[in-house]
Amino acid sequence: MSQNDFRFKQFNIQQDRCAMKVGTDGVLLGAWVDPGNAKTILDIGTGTGLLALMLAQKSDAVIHAIDIDEDSCSQANTNFSNSPWSTRIQCIHQSIQYFSSHTPNRYDLIVSNPPYFIDAHPAPSEARNIARHMGETLEVDDLVSGVLQLLSPTGRFCVILPFKEGLQFLEHAAAKGLFAWRITKVKTKVEKQEKRFMMEFGRTEKTVIEDELVIQEEDLSFTQEYIELTKDFYLGLPKKRSDPGISSRE
């Protein structure tokens, strides 16, 4: 097994050809999303295929994943083929803009750990830039429009974004007819400001269910709620996390 591989309890991620590696954001979202009775799932911007694989583990759904980066899509398909769910999961090398306007499919659940570092400095490679910078290859409007085009009438859309971009997305989505149903605010420590929003949307307005997830205790050990959330996926967590930040998308 390569040093670039990342092992989970039921599947393995190869990521040497992906610009963005397995990170906390993807694991958080994949563990947080409840697939419910979804029969069809779409992962937008799949990268390594992490989210799609986590949801395959949690459901019996047929899962499609899309990515604009050819190498990432190829590697995701390799990861899918090596998984226990290879017969019901595949990656398609297309943008959300093209895919949403050409497929007849409608999905019960759509998920995305999208590129979002709007104000960040340029990343060191073109592939990494594509994976990180919303507003260059994936406009917020394109994502919302694509989701509305592809979501079934009673379907749900789940996404993870940083605090600032999350607030902007909530406002933009509501203006387009995509309404927040559930929001979990993620903090590295209890006294810190929220770092991420995990959000679930649907087509109808509801009372929003809000809660909070804290990742670390004061001594940098993982909180029981974080351990409980991710226990079905991680092989084992270290007692303490040396880096207090939240990593970028996989």
C-alpha cells in the first residue's frame, strides 16, 4: 500500500493523482449526512471519491459522482472499483454545468464538499487551484442552479463550507428557492468561532434545526461527539490532534 493511501474501516482511498487529499471536511460531511431512504445519490466534485464511498457504506443507493478534473475522476473510479460497492457507484468526468443540462436523472440526495477559498492566495498548481477556488470554475450560482435542476421534488442537498462562505451560500440559495433545513456549526474548540457550516437544504421552507459540533477538548484530545460521529469510518483516532485547524477539502 502506498504512503499516499488513506485507509478507512471498510474501504481504502488512493490519492496520489488527486490535487486535494482526504481531509477533515470530507470526513465530517460524509459522517454527518443521513442518506435515509435515498435510492439515488449524486456527489458533486468528488475528488478522491471519499464522500461517495462513505455514503455507499451507509446506504444501498445507486451513487453517481462527477468531477471536472480528469485525473481525480479516474482515481475515484479506481477507488470505487476496489470497494465493496463497485457495482453501484461510478464517477463521470463532467462539470456540474454540463451534467445538469444533459442528464435526465433526478437524485434523492445530492452532496458536495465544494471548492470554496474565495479570498485565498493562489495554490501552487493549476489542479489544486481548480479544486480550491470557488468563483473560478464553480460559481455559487452554477452550483445552486445545478442542484435545483438535479434534485428530486422531495430530495435533499448537503454541503460543507467555511463560516463566511456558508453565510453567503445560505442567502443565495434561499433567493433561488433552496431552503436550509438543518445546520451544524463546527468549531475546533468550544471557545472558538465557528469554522465550518454543514448544511442540509430542500425545496420547501421549514423551521431550521441548528446544533453545534466541537472537535477538540482543551487538551487537544478529540471530543466524544466527534469520535461518535466518525466511529464507523476511522480505523482509529490518535488521542490528541496536533493541528488545531480544520483541513481543506479532500
